[in-house]
Amino acid sequence: MNVSARAVERINVLTTLPMERTLLSLLTFTFFFHSEAQTPSVLGSVPIMATVDSVVPSITLHWSFQPAALGFTIYRRAVGDTDWTVPIATLPLLSTEFQDNAVTAGTGYEYKIERMGPITGFGYVRSGINVPPVEQRGAIVLLVESVLAAQLTDELERLHDDLLGDGWLVVRHDVPAANTSAEVRQLVIADHAANDAVRAVLIIGHVAVPYSGSVNPDGHDEHLGAWPCDAFYGDVDDEWTDTAVDNATSNFPWNHNVPGDGKWDQSELPSIELQVGRIDLSHLPSMGSEAALTSAYLIKAHAWKTRAFTVPATSVIWDNLTWLGTPVAYSGFSTAPCVGTAQLTELSPSIGQFREHYVNTDDLFTFHCSTGLQWLEGALPVFSGTDGGLNLSDLSGNSAGGVFNMSMGSYFGDWDNEDNFLRAMITSGNALAHMWCGIPNWFLHPMAMGEPIGYCALRTMNNTNGDYSLQNGGFQGAQVGRTHVALMGDPTLRMRYVAPPTAVEVTNEQWFVQLRWSPSPSTIVGYHIYRIDEANGSIVRITQSPVTDTMFVSSTVPFVPGDRYMVRALKLIISPSGSYHDLSLGAIGVAQGEVIADCEGVLGGPAIPGTPCDDDDPSTTGEVYDASCACALAIGMYEASEEFLHAWPTPASTELNLRTRGPGFLLLHDMNGALLRSTYAKRDRTVLDVQGLPAGLYSLEFRSLDGHTAHLRVAVNP
């Protein structure tokens, strides 16, 4: 039903807050507005960005003048560390930048700045200098409601290839809607047990929604009970119980939680291992049918990932809850490192300001908060958005707005109900992600250096120890690790992408694979080529350095019809936080071509140059077919290479002796093209360690400094 056509009753839901709580909040923050005339979120944040120098490696942090500062403390940790140890610097009150010279190019860092003074403020930035690309992102469990899966075969196939092209191996389950959350979770647990590279879960459709706890993050006593808890699917090693909570007081029956009802007891999250996101566009009659909405979302996400649509790198904040006295809008300020402080805009809290901006402007990030809205249609409540901010009627037909959206207001954070605003947002305009945040705050700064939104969701779910501040428990009190934290949208989405190449053709050059493609429209460093082996769970890069042409011929990877390859464009990204190399989605091609007889005359047979053979001489071992299909010792297989490269003994057991025509680089690959060893070669004898390699044949490549290349097949027999 069209929202604008129905009769509804609008209720300002936050006016039911307990009087003493509201009065306390107002009195507490009277001082703030008198002394600083700034909001709690502004007072609590230090918007920060970083610039880098790759010549003399350094990272410089920048922030605006902070009038209430008495000084600043700077912390740094390597990406992946979870503790802030001792400060690396303490700065005076007038400081607006800090240069860190104790950094190494290619390493990722995370910085924390703490402003000291009457009101403490915090800022975070992820940085690095020419950080290497992420090629392998792990495995993702794709849970698709089975009826919807049958309606979206093409879209789901394209999603699979997009995930694969971004470095994710995909494990898919089509799940009946009747399956319980416990049954569905067992699928995820089994997948993780079989492959510890599982890092994320993407839910598509109305797959069972876990409910848990006795919580009311929006502060309403009549909303106390079990809220949706998709984090349940991200926990693979804890026991969840359904025996303790006995609460049926909520005005909304779906929040009732009593022992044995299939809703869980936990109100605080344990440690969550996996990123989780959901695209559930069921039961949104004001927006359209589930299949049509989901199809449109997946098409839009594909366009974003391939740069078929882009938006300006801007972030907008509208805070209409300053009277609460808590930093509910801090999450919006956490986007400063993603867009730059000059591109971070705080709108006036006037009624209608955010709506007018949202429906007419393209942004990368948005945050808005206000009192929540309920629309009543008969006896059914619709959690429809924010009062004076944005609601369902603004979403229908909208073609603008933010890509990554954060909102705060009563009720709609409880999202598993008809026409819910949190879910409906991602059907509209540019929107691909929506989070109910502010209680607790989210921290999105890692996205500036290429992390996906699901990574930020996971860090938020696990941010119970003050790892990131300024945290906000709101009506929950000090505890912020509540079960309601959820991401609406694809968790693998990143804030920027490189345009991929297209039209990949995979054929053969004699016995070996050859690829051609159309170029990426982006300004890039070059391309990397990968062989896809989903059956064995591997994506293997077969190029040592980026290819600058739009053609690649392998001298080591055999041509096998039906094998799949992908080409990814490589680009150096300069962000407001630092610099890193990023890879486009892989353009995928399937090997097609004439099957060539092998060295024994068998069509498509395995006896190709570089594979073992027997010359019937009992005094020799380790023979392989050479380029002319003669059975010979591996060394000297290419006679033309002898002047460039000589290697002995063959087979080698622990080390391989090498002599080259001049200086250059030696690269040892397996027969699938994966790089195993590399070293710099001098003119004289060079030793390459082959200990630990299994017995078999390997490809040795020499790249001289004057541009010549030579290849040999060598045998290893420990």
C-alpha cells in the first residue's frame, strides 16, 4: 500500500520518556551549551584525517583547532592489534597535527587521538603508505531464503561472481523460511568448522530472524523484550540458552520472551567471530514486492561494485536529539577520515532540513537522528522513521540520498516487522546499507583504507571493552554490547571500488593458457591474473607483477578447457587517511579453445611440456617433456635459456644452485603458477633454498635487469 495514500496516526514516541531521566539529561548538558554552544557529539569527537609521504616514510595526522583542549595524547597500533598500549606522543593544547616518522611503507596502522580537557574527545584514523592489496578475503556463507532463491537465479549468480571477483569464496545454502534460527546457525557453524577461512555471513530474504534478550535500547519500557539479533549467526563457538528470560510485558507481542519459545536469553553479546549483514526486503508493502525489491538492490549493489554508479565523497550529519545529552551522533563524525574533514557537513537541526537534503543530494555517508515515528494502521504499528527527519513516504520514488546510512530514533531499530524503516531504507535511491546506531556508536574509519562495512559492524558488536570511545550506552547505561546491533545490507560492501576490466577471453597458446581483455576505464597500475579453483577452495594468482598490457600468455599454467580465470585491475588509492593498493572485482572468463594433442598424441592428454616422462635410460631420472616434446632432463629443456640460466643439481633435495648471465630476479613457481620462492641473483653462483617443497616439478623463471626472461623446469626430490 502506498504510504501517502493511507490514513495514519503519527505519534512522537520519545515524549513518553521518564520525566526524571529527561530532566537529568537536560540539566547535565546545560553547562555544555553555555560553555561551548556545541552538541554533545561535537564535543566528544575529534574529526581527523591523515596525509602520507612515501619518499621519506611518514604519516601526518591533521585535526582542526579544538578550543576546549588542554592537550592531546596520540596512540598508534598495527592493524590487527586489539590493544592501545602506551602513547607515542603527548602534545600541547594548540596542536593541530602530528607527524609520525617511525612508520614503514606497506604496513597498516591505526591511530587514536584523545583530547584532554573539561570534556574528553576522541578521534580515530586508519592509515598506511602504499599498503598492499587484499587479494583473499576469506569465505562467506550465503544464506538465501529458498522461495526467493528460485525467483532470483540470474541476480544470485551475478552476486556469486561479484563476491568471487572480490576475493571471497562462496558457500551457499538455500534455506526454507520455516527453518529455525538454531537450525540455520548450525549450517554456519558447520561451514566454519570445515573451513576456518569463513569470515562473513550474508543473509538474503526472510531467513529465520533470531531474537534475544530482554532489552530496550530506545529507552521505552513498553518496548522491553527480545529484539532481532543477527549477531547470533556470527557466533560460532558459544552456547545460547532459552531458559532464563521470562518477560511478556512489551506492547508488541514479537518482543515477548519466555523460556522455551525459541528466543534466546542473552542480552549481552559474547565475542562474535563473523561479519553479518542482511538483505531482507520482505513485508514492505509500501515499497513493493520482495522479489522486485531484492532484485533491484542486487542490481544496484553490482553497479556500485563496478563503478557503474558513484557519488561524491561527502558525509552529512543531522542531529535532532541533542537534548538527550549523549553523543548519539558521534558515528557520523567517525566518517571524517573517509571523506576528509572539509567534506563533513553538519546540517541545522531545523525540522525538514535532513529530508530536503536527502531526497535532493547524493552522499557517501549520512547520519540523522530524531524522535521516532509510529504510524498506526488499524491496530498494527508501523515503525516508520524519524519525526522531522525521514520516513517511509520520503523513500518511495527517491533517486538520491546516501550510500551508507546511519539513523537513530525510537522503535525502528527493532526491524523485523512490516514496513520497518530500517529495512526499507536500502530499497531507496543510492542506499546500500543502513544501521541503527548511536546506542551504541559505530566507528567507520577503517573503510577509508578499504575495509568493508561488515568489518565495522563486527568491530561494533565486539566493542564492549572501550576499544573505541566515545562510546554511548544511552538508556542502557554503561553496557553497550547489546544484541540489537545489526547491519541492513551486504557486509562485503566497500566505500570505493576500482572499475574492472571487461570481456575476458581465455584461449590457448599451444599447451598453455592465454588471456585477452578490454581495459579498465580507471587509471591503474596494471592487472593481476588469477586461476579460480572453487572445488578446492583456492584463488591462485599466476602473475608475479602487474601486467600493463591487455593480454597475458602463461609459460607455466596448462590450458584446460572449462577452467576459470579472472583479471583484476590494480590501482593506488590516495584517500583522506593514507594510501593503499586496491583491486577491482575480477572480470571472469572460462577457458575455451581447441584441444591440442599432448606429447604422446592424446587429445587433451596430460603429457605436455614440463610434465614427467621416461627416456628409458636407467641411469637418468627426473626427465620431462621439453618444448618440442622430446623427453629430456629438466635442466636444459629450453636450449635458448642456457646462456641466461643454468641450474643444478636435478633433482634438487635441499638447495638449487643457479648461475645467470647477469644480475636479476629468480622466481620459483609450482605448476599452477603460484609463487613459492624468490631471490635476487648475482652473476656468480646463487643458492635457492627448496627445503620443505614436496617432490615434483617446478617452473624456474629468471628476469634479468636488462629485460630478458628465461624459464626452466626443475625437479625437486627431498
